[in-house]
Amino acid sequence: MGWDAGPWPVSDGLHAVAGRWTAALTAGTRDHAVPMSADQTRLLLTELAGAFEAAAHTPEPTDRVAELGAELARSHFVGSEVLGRSIAVLGAHFGATGAIPSDRLTEMLGAFANGYVQTFRGWLLAEQARLRAAEIAVRRGVEQQLNYRAHHDQLTGLPNRSRFIDALSAAFADATADFGLCYVDLDHFKIVNDTYGHATGDALLVQAAARLSACATRPGQLVARMGGDEFVILVPQHSGGFAAAELAQTVLDAFARPFDIHGQQPSVTASIGVMAGRTDHSSAEELLQATDTTMHWAKAAGRGRYAVFDAERGRRELTRTELSAAMPAALARGELFLDYQPIVTLADQRMVAVEALVRWRHPDLGVLTPAHFVDLAEDNGHIGALGALVLERACHTSREWHDRYPDDAPTVSVNVSAAEVADPTWLDRVRHVIADTGIPPDSLQLELTERAFMQTSGRPLEALHTLAALGVRIAIDDFGTGYSNLAYLSQLPLDVIKLAGPFIHRLRNPDDNSPADVLVLESIIELSHALDFTVTAECVETRYQADRLHDLGCDTAQGWLFHRPMPADRVTDLLASRSPTPPQHTVRSGATPPSR
Ligand code: C2E
Ligand code: MG
Ligand code: MG
């Protein structure tokens, strides 16, 4: 304690005790603040000392005295030593004067201490709460500040990428929310930067942001800067209301006026990707990515315009890397399946064969055609697994057709890549599948493109010869797209020439086929027959094509005129529905069966 009550003079009156009390609370080292001046303190303590003495002469002094202790605390004399020093002064004074009997004095000092402590505790709690509230308020202030900085772009003041993703994710998560997106990118912004300097570039971005904000003033529309010269707008689409494409046009119109920056008038257009609705994307990020891609379509189409997302185009342009990475799991999970496209005789349109065409039912992208992934599988080394799967599936299906329609089962034609044939284990695998399913070898046909044949020589070519000797039919696919000549073809173990789609396309209608084209076709067919090949035309879409090809001696045909590719079950239905006519294994009408 930094203060001592000392010896107490008996004759001291109230003023003296107030003086000593004041000194006790204000003198020496202390841990409490004195909330008032020395005079005010003395006045207060004189009053309290007087009331203390007066209370002693009432029948029940404790309540009154407790109130005096409380008053001291309420007057902000708070700190760990205030009570001790006060009790010491009061005890010494009234003990020495004998004005209050000693047992009553003890009782009263206790009541004084109680009153003080209770009020002090209440004050302490209130003070702690006040400090906490103040601290929270300060922290919140720093946070509202940091939050604003974290969610807004410094230059334009627009919401930034992270704020936008939050809003888009929330909209995406709400299944009832219908919305679109506009992804806006300034055209040739780099040139503005390079020509006029970065300060002008920045000023342009600020003005562009202002124009965008002025275009998107409807409720719920949100403009954000994604970075650089890229902006994005979230467009809630109310039923029959404002659509994203309309907003894109409004933005293009707004950009038609030249800008005015530091006396320069740069003309800047924008390219916009429009996503009209959430389409079938599975996340907000994916949706945004697709809108960005769509913006690049607008750039590619000449800039200063908008392009609307098209799922089919999106699918085509998906990065090869993603598909490549997903391929092993797709093979393991059975996402690949086969459709079969009938091949019919041109003489009487009988289905004599089917071509197995692989498809990938991608969980996000829907059904992908082989153009999306076969050459990818060739590049990434998965073609062996893919080919094995196709061959096994096709041969097992062939087995079922043989079991149910022994006289009518179509030849099953399977596409094979050069890379597969080059694999030393391939020959054994094919032989194994044939033996395993027990299908007649000549009901299996293998198609290699002209290009694939050109890459096949030496041991792989021997493998094809071996299979041909076994009875397996070998076809050259897409013939006419490469550079092979018929003399070279005679070296190959071939049974069938499949004329490529572009060849057949030239015969689409009577008005636009050139006599030269017809002559070339006629020669190929004639020479093929001379070499004992069967000729199949691909991509036959019109009756005129079918008739002309029949006139030219073409044997069989495949194409939308007859059948689209279909699931195995539908081929089974075709087999079931057709009239019981004798099975036809020779596909070339009126000609001898092809021999080697
Ligand atoms: P391809 O062997 O020339 O197969 C014919 C393609 O033409 C098929 O396309 C078929 O759907 C399409 N087509 C059929 N009729 C018509 C028509 O009338 N008009 C038009 N415009 N097109 C028609 P798809 O299924 O997309 O197959 C493309 C290519 O993918 C195939 O061409 C083949 O080279 C390759 N392919 C398909 N399945 C496999 C496979 O299992 N393994 C390998 N290695 N390649 C395959
Ligand atoms: Mg083919
Ligand atoms: Mg083909």
C-alpha cells in the first residue's frame, strides 16, 4: 500500500476526516485514477463521512452505509486500493472518536465495503462490456474496409472477380434463379496501352466500366471487372424479360461512341460472349469458363460483336487435355459404347453388314462422336484399350445375332487404327476374340483408312495378311481421301473398298455433278471389281446418289438415306422384322463372290 493511515488525533471533526480521506485517495503511488479535482473530492468525501456518522444513529444503519460505499464507486473512485484506504480512514477516525460503538462500527464498515464492492463489480463488468463492444466496432470497421478492398477493383471501383464468383455461385445454387451472363472483353486494348500509354489505358478502363454500369441498371444485374480489360455481367432473366443477348447489344451500342480521354478519342469496340441461361454446366466456374470461351468466338468472328454459347460447338472445342485425362476412367467405367450403322445392297437395300461406331457417353458433355477422341486415344496410347473394347463388344454382339438369326446375321465391320495394328500383341488378341466368341471369321470385317494403310508395312502388314488368310474381311476406309493408287491396293489383303463421303457428296443432285467426277468414280468401281473388291459407298444421303451409284456398279452403301447409326437392339429389331428371305452373303449383286 502506498499510503499509511498513521496515528489518529481524537479531536478531529468531519472536515479533518474528509481531508485525511482525500489525502488517502489522492496521495502517494496509486493504481486508480482520481476522477475529480481535490476540492470536489474533499466535498464528496465530507458528505460521505457526515452521512456515515449520521447513519450510526439510525436503528438500521447498514443499508444506508452500503449506499455510501456504492456512491464512492459510482463516483468512479475505482481501483484495488480505494476500498482499503477508505475503510482504514473511516475505521481509524470513528474508532478513535468513540462516536460509534466499536461493534456497530465494524458492522457499518462491512456494509460500506459491501456496497462499494457490488457497485465496483457492476461497473467493472459494464466497463469490460463497453471495451469489448468498442473493440468489436473497431475490428468490424477494419474488416468492412478490408472486405471492400477484397471484393472491389481498385481502379474502377467495380466488384472484382471474387465478389462476382460469390454472386454467380449463389445464383447457380438457387435452382429457381434464371440468369444469363455477358463476358465482355475490349478489342485491341493492348494497342491503346501501347499507343497512348498506361495512364490513358487506365482511364479508358474506368470509362468502359462506367459505360457498362450504365447499361446494366436493372435490379439484380451485376457488373464486375475480372481483370485486365475483361468484364462480366450477371443478368437475371425474368420471365419474358431482359435477356443476356439484349444486354450484349446494348453494350455494343454504348461502345459505338468514341471515348474521350485526356483529349484523345480512341475508338474501342468490345467482343462479348453471351450465355443465355445456365445450360447444362455443372458449376458456376464451368459456366463462366464457357462464357469466356464464347467471347473468344466473338473475337474469332471479327470482334465488335457478341456470340451466343452453343453447346455443340462448346463440346467440339473442349480442350483435348481434359478429354485425354478422363479417358482411362471412361474406359474402366464403361462410358464407351457402340452404335451400328447398317450397310445395304444397292440392288435391293438388304442389310448385309453393319459398321460398329464407337461413342463416349461423357458424364458432363453428353455423347461424344469418335472425331472428339479417337485420334486423341491414338496420341495418348489408349487406342489399344479402346480398340480391344470395341472389337470384343462387336464380336459378342455378332455372336448374339448369329445365335438368333443364323442365316441373316450381318457382317460386323470394325474400324482399326494403324497404331493398333502396329502393336505386336494385336494379332493374337483378334484371333483370341474370334476363337472366344466362335463367330465365323468372314463375318468380321476390319476397316483401316487409306492413311492407316500407308502407315502400315512390315510385320503389322503381315498381321493383316494372316487375318485375311483366316477369312477375316479387310476394308480400306475413306478411299479417295489419300494418295494410294490402285496398283498399290493390289498388294494389300483387301476385300472391300469404301468410297469416302466427299466423293459421294459430289453426286448429291443431278444439277451439280461434273462428268469428270462421274468418270473417276466409274473407273474406280470398275478397277476395284477387276481386282475382286466389293465397293461400298459411304455417306449416301439422297435417292439420286443411290441410283447413280447403282448405275455405276457400286455394290453396297451406307448412309442416312438408309439408316443412321443405331444401338445394337435396333439392328436386332431390323433383323426380326424382315421377311424370311434366303441369307445373302454375296454383297455384289450378280457378281461372283470376292476371292483373294
Ligand atoms: P468412318 O469409318 O468413315 O465412319 C463413317 C462415319 O460417317 C460415321 O461417323 C458415320 O456416322 C458417318 N455417316 C454415316 N452415314 C452418313 C451420311 O449419310 N452422311 C454423313 N454426313 N455422315 C454419315 P462417326 O460415327 O462420327 O465416325 C467417324 C469416324 O471415326 C469413322 O469414320 C471412323 O474412322 C472413326 N471410328 C469410329 N469408330 C471407331 C472405332 O471403334 N475405332 C477407331 N479406330 N475408329 C473409329
Ligand atoms: Mg469406317
Ligand atoms: Mg469411312
